[in-house]
Amino acid sequence: MNTTPDPETTLAAGPIDDVDAFVLTQIRHLHEVLDPPPADLTDRITFAMSVAALEAEVLGQIHRAHASL
């Protein structure tokens, strides 16, 4: 059995260097240009989280109401 890790595993386990940072910056830029997030994404997320919190609150009240019967 070969216990020597392959070169990709060794490279991936190492620290991020300047080349890695450059490549990640280029990938981020590519995504920003070709597939930017919607302008209202933060508002959508906030709304969805508010709805989920309200649903959880209503469900909790329903469970408490049924438990007291």
C-alpha cells in the first residue's frame, strides 16, 4: 500500500500563497462579471429569514396551545 500522498493532496494541504490569492481573486472577478448576485439579494435573504422566524414562532405557539389542551 502506498502511503505517500499524491502531489495534489500535498499542495492542497499547504498554506495559501500569493499565486493562490491571485487565482482566487481572478475567479471572484470572473463570477462578479459573468454572474453577479442580484442587487436585492441582501433584502431577499433578510425577508426569507424573517418569514422563517415568524413561521417558527407561530409553530411554537400552536404546539404550546395543543400541549395545554
